[in-house]
Amino acid sequence: MIKKVTSGIIVIILALSAFFYVQINSAREQVIALLNQQQIQFSALNLHFFPSPQISLETPHFSYQDQRIGFKQATVKLALFPLLSGRFVLERLQLTQGHFSATDWILRDAEFSDTNLSSDNWASFVERLKNPLNFDRTLAEIHFHLNGNLSSSAQDELHFSANFTLGNRQLVASAVKILLDLQKPTYNGNRQFAMAWHESRIERTEAEKYVIAIQDLNLNQALLGSPKILLDTARQEVSVTQLCQDCMIMGHWQERSDKKMTALFRLNAMPLDRVLTAVKLPVIASGSTDFSAVMLWQDRNLLESEFYSETHKGELLGLNLLSLAGQYLPINYDEQALQSKNMDMAFNKLSVRSRWESGKLLFDNIELDTSTIVAQGHGISNWFTMQCDVTLNIGLREYPKFVLPIRFFDRCDSPQYEIKFNKNFRDQLRSLLQEKLLN
């Protein structure tokens, strides 16, 4: 009796093993057919049934638009029970050591999970991964969670995670988190930059026109609202609205025959403090800012640039030029009122014309207009150390012929200052005192 039971169990195990072997080999044949169809090459394909069914590819690689893309290994883990009925449902796809010929960044690892990928739709999924913006209205929705890590030759790291849905002429990404961690600090000593948003949708409206809607965008802890982006790849134009009331960003780029690229950028009515927080710069002023930039790039290097910013109805934070001028000039002002505002100074307009050169920002012209003073000057800023050297010639509206020269230096967000007591200044001060005595 025991022998019969044992023999029966062995037969069942062998039958199930044979069945699973047939099923896993059927999956293997489908995978090979899919790889051949997509012109993906590999050095070896391995099948494993225990502890769970999976197929692993060694050194898969392919070419796409003159780029060569390859991985050390790709592992496909299949769901067990659908396999019993001859259907192959993907539970997890893992990629390791991805290399891209167009960049020195390496995909250390990536994982696709929580997906509805199966033998019914994985051919279209692989095709969509090659060009995710080539939307197909008839394609059934494919959803998955993607988590990955990249690193560069400079040991910079990029971490990302998001939920994606492909199909119905749109790409939806939700719970998006992106973190860039630099090996060496960049401007202002920054090494980490973070971006996150609740949900985004990319829809193609015409052949080369796209609408991108983002909900609750957070850039380096700066809340930037729910922007709407219009992208025209044919005209090489982009516009961004709904960042805030009346805010707009416009951009245009052009690739030239000499492999150089020109880029035009314009920002209108953006809160300056929010912009500075978003790019992780010291918040030294507030107000509504208009900004424009013209840049010439080659091989990711900035060759030429011109920047112009104009900020209206704002404040200089932590620096009151009127209080500084009052220490040296016979003018009247309410010191107690100034102290109550923590040395912030309101202005009507602040305009800056600058350019980037050898890692430094050169201020060719600075103009400041307030109710009591006007200032004009120039200077230089090292963005990597955030050291500034700026000279301002401060004039009083009450005495338009008088100019007080002040040099600001050291840290941009908490500068030291000195008065340039030259002969011209002493002559002006003498004339000013005589004028006040006569009056």
C-alpha cells in the first residue's frame, strides 16, 4: 500500500514537473521570439523553476537611433498559477548594469513590479519602452512601478521611483520621486537636488506636439503648483503656465549644423523667493521677477550667455542701503522702523544684466530704484563658493548730485562692506554739507 502511494506521488511529481517544464519552455520560446522580433541580442538564456519560475538573460543588448544599449543581466520572474494554464504573467523584471553609448551614466539596477504585463502585451511593452512618447490610441493600458539607480563616471548618483501607466495616447506617472546626489559640491556647496510630484500626464495632441500636466510639483522643497507644459518638438519650443497666477515660462532651442545649440529662455511674473528656493540659492530678495536668457552651448559646455532680470515691488532681505547711507550722510530716516523690519529694504525695481564666464557670474550692470535712493553698479559672483564682489554707487533722490560708493564683498547672502572714501566722495560730501547749512 505504501509503495503504491509513494509511486503515485512520484508519478504526480514527475507529471507536474514535466508539465511545468513544457510551460516554462513555452515561455522560453515566446521570449526568444519576442527578442528576435525586437532585434535584442544576448549571450545566454537560462530557465529556473525553483523557488519560482524565472527566465534570465545574460548581456542583452540592442541598438536604437544610433545608440547602443546593453545590460549585464535581465531577469524575468513569472507568476506561478497563471503558468499552469499556459499564460505567462510577469511579476517582476530586474535589470542590472545598463550601459548607454550616448552617455557615461550607468544604470546600476532597475526593477519593474506591480504590473499587468503578460504574454498578451509584453511585445507592445518592449516596443513602447524604446519610444514611450510614440502613443497608440488602440494600445491596451500597461501599468507598472519602476524603481532605479544610476551612477556616472564621476560617481554622481541618480535615484528615481514612480508608478507608470502607458496607453490611450498618454503616459501617466504618479508618486514620482527623483534625487540627484553629486559626488562633488556644485554652486553654493549644493550636492543634493530633489524633485517630486503627485501625478503627471503626457498627451500627444498632434504629431510632434505634447501637453504635460503636473500636479503638486515640489523642487528642492519649493512648492511650484501644478504647471501645464506645452511642448512642440518640431518648432523646438516649450511653454509653462499655471506655476502661479500670471506666471509663464517660454523656451526655444535650435541645434545648429556645427553641433552647437542656441537656447532662449524667458520667465515672467515669477516670485523671486520661490525661484531662489527652487534652485537652492540664498534668498536675498523678494518680488515679482521677469527673467530672460540667451545661451550658446556645445557638448554641454556653456560658450556664451546673456542674462537679464527685472524684479518689481520687492525687498532686499537683510540689507538696508538707506541705513548704511545714513551712517555717513546727513539724512533723516526712522531708525526704529528700519530695525523693526530686520534691515529689509523695499524697492520699486531691481534690474541686473549679467553673463556667465569661466564659472563666474559677471554683473555688467545693476540698477536699484526705491522711494528714497537709486543705485547703480557692477560686480562679480563665484557661484561655487558664493563669494561676491559688488560696487554700488548710491544716490539720494533728495540730493541727485551726490553719489555714495559702497563695495560689498565676501558671502553673497551676508556681505561685508566698505565705503570708498576717495577725493571725489569727499568733495561731494563737503558740497552736500554746505548745501544743508545754507538751507
